[in-house]
Amino acid sequence: ELPAVADPADGKCLLGSWLNRNLKITMTDGRTLIGVFICTDKDCNVILGSCLEYLKPPDGCEEEEEPRILGLAMIPGHHIVSISLDQSIQ
């Protein structure tokens, strides 16, 4: 999980450090999106490039489904549950 930031200047610096890095975003409906962080706006919407969508596996099923390729995606801020740097793709 990413650190909380109190000072807006620190937040801008943190956002700048995420540019062109892979982010993993969990959404309110259980989907997970992984893609390259391109930008955000004042409403906390996030734009990801080369984005892949992973559906949450059905209950009792441990097999992970193939991701769906979204490409360029805008994720509304009010649907974001968590954001983390994705370490699985280097």
C-alpha cells in the first residue's frame, strides 16, 4: 500500500515518481486493473496505458482467468478502492 501524504507538495512529488510505472488498481466491483500510470486529475480519476483487466475469480475457484486487454483506460476516482505499485511486471 502506498503511503498517505499530508503536504500537497509531497503529493505532487509522489505522483511524479509514479509516472510511467505500473500501477495496480483495485475497484469497488472487485476488478483489478494493471497498467502504466499516465495521469490523474482533481477528481482523482486515473488514466492507465497498456491496461489489463483481471476479474475477481468466482468463489471457490482458485484458477486465475486470462486478463482482458483494455489498452488506454480511465478509472473514475470514486470506483478506486486501492492503488499500489505493481511489482509483478518489470
